[in-house]
Amino acid sequence: MYIRALVIGELFSCNEGMRMAEQPDLPHLRDLLGDAWVDAEIFGENPQHALGRWCRKDPTNAWLPHVESLVRNLLTSNRVTLDRAALAVKLKAEYVSTLAELETAVFLEQSEFQVVLEPFAPERGADLRADFNDVPYYLEVRAVGDSEEDDRFNGVSNELFALLNTIDSHYSANITVGEEYAPRGPRLREAMKVAVEGLKILEEELWERATLYYSPKGGSLLNPGGDYSGHATGASGALHRNVVETADFVVRFQNTGRRNDRTTATAARPFKHIPEPDQTHKRLNKIMNKKREQLPKDSRGIVVIDCSDLFMLTDFSIDAALYGDLMVHFEPVAPGQPVGPPIPYRNGRGLFAKTSRVSAVLFHRRFVETGTIKQDWQVYPTNRANADTIRLSAVELARFGQLGDRANLAAEEAPGNTA
């Protein structure tokens, strides 16, 4: 079950936080984005940008110095070519995806590549061009986080939390919300109205606990004492059971014993008795399949996947997305003979089988360790043996990240290689 909790805490501006910690010096961010923007969106009273929200949460957070360091490297290096105005616009508007591009560019610059940001601008094309010894590589960067379903659930949860955060009551609320509810949708608005009315009744009655059921077609039921047990009979009992059985929005209220200045809440998806298989590999495959179109033909193309916010990404998902599903077959044997051992193989439905534009995929992950942001880069070479595909040597691959146990996919090991 996926559960999100409403974290209650007093908010304060980054400037207020700086009373306890010295305001960080951000000369390169100010140079790129302007003093007025930095003062409003990072150190202001109501910042909307992610950097400002991080500062609001923790004035000494690691993200501000991290981004300042990235911008410093890009603005001061003689190995980087970029359009400052275009970069400023992207960093102001698309922080998560732009952060991944900045980190990739700096990683390559520090690996002694000559780096060009947006090499095809104003036309569509790869995000980066990186040259090493006059050999060009084109990179398309994509940050992958929550799925569309997770985004929907998070949006719905945030609306519920924002509303309940404004209502003082004696209760906490545990909400189970169905798949048909969308952020800012009419179905959610109606359910929120019902929840507010339920809280008003609870404040009058002060029951120890109660469960609210809401069905868009069947109506609503507020059951004192907790979950409905089906005790009612007759027409009213049938009506109650219909609401309970068709409800896709359920709120379990618990009296906290005192009146609070807000109603704390958690949100969860409905429990599924039959677990659904993990589809991360299919989603990754779909994303990378779109990004490959940004890479030029007949080139050394690399797709960079920033998976820092993609939790529980497994080697299985990566291998299936790139190389295809893992299958097994058995060699045919004569009747009565013992069956031999299973022979594993990939079914060719991965990204690499579909395209000659991608020579490798680079998986990037950032993480915070002892207050410092660190990064990990893992490179996966293509296994496509067609003549139209440029395969990278082990030396080339090592410049982009850790090759691990995939050295057998370097160009030197390719079928037909005579070098």
C-alpha cells in the first residue's frame, strides 16, 4: 500500500532561517539568474522555485551549494559552450530536468570533454554534445521520477492535505482514495465537501472514532464507532450497505483527545488483493524510445536517465528495458531422453534492438551522504550487432561511467570485430 503522510510544521522564509545560519553566497547563480530573482525565489517570503522551497525547509540544505557549484563550473570553464540566457530560462522553469542536464554537463567537463549545451538550438535535438579527442558524442538527458499514477495520487493527496491543514478539529484523518479521483477534478471537490461536512458533525458529537464513506453514485455515510458492520436492517440497511460497498473515498477519523489547530492526515490507495506486476521496465523503455528520436543518425548517441527519484529501480527493470525480457528455452530431445538445462536469452524487445541511434544508455543517480551530494554513473552499452550501429570501445565507455560486468558488450567484443 502506498501511503503519504501530511507533515505538519511551521514554515518560515529562508531569510528567517538565516538568523540561525549565515545566508549562503551565491555569486554565480546571481550572475546567471539576477539578484532580483534570487532574492525573491530563493530567499523570499513565498518562493515558488524548488531551490527556494528547499531553503525554506532547511536554510543549510546541500542543494543550494550543489547547484551553485554546477553553475560555477559551467560559467567559468573554457571547455563549456552555452547560451547563458537560454540556460537561465530553463533553470528558472524546469528545475528537475535542468538539474540533471547540468550535472551531466559538469560530469563530462570534469572528465575533460569539450561540452556544448543545446548544440542544435533553436532546432530540436540532443541536449548536449561532448567531444573527446575530436570525436563527438550526443547526449539526451531525461529525469525519471514518479509514474503518471503516482503523480495523480500525489496531487490528490496534496489537495486533501492543504484543505485539512486549514481546519481545526479534535480529529486525525486516514483517507483511502480511489483511482478515479484527479487533482482539481469535480469528483475530488465533491468528496472534499463531504469530508468537511463530516468533520463538522464530529466536532458536535465528539465520537471517539468514525468512518466516512463516500460513493459518487450512492451518496455518503458517516458511521460512528468506526467501520460499518452491516448491523442495520430493512431499507435503510440496504441503502447503507450500497454506499459502503460502492464507496471509493473512505475517511477514518480518530479523536486525538484535544482540539488542534489543523486536522492531520494520511492518504493511501485502496488495497489490491491481487498484486500487480512491476511495469517499470516498460515505462523506461517507452521513455527512452521517445528520447532516441532527439539523437542524430549515424552518430555516437547516448541517452542519460536520471533515476535519482525513481525508487526501487532494479537491475531486472534496467536489463529488460534495454535488452529485452529474459526468457528460457530447452534444446529439443528425442522421446524418452532427459530434458537438458534451461538456456536463457533475451527476446529482443528492449530499446537497443529498435534503434541504431543509441550506442549506450547512462543511468545517473544523485544521493545525499553526510550532508554532501554525491553521484553515481552506470553505463550500459548497446548489444545491437547491426552494421548501422556505432558501438563504443571499453575505453570510451569507461569515460561515461562504471561498466560493471558489461565489458563483453564493448566494441572489441562485438561479433565480426577483427581489431
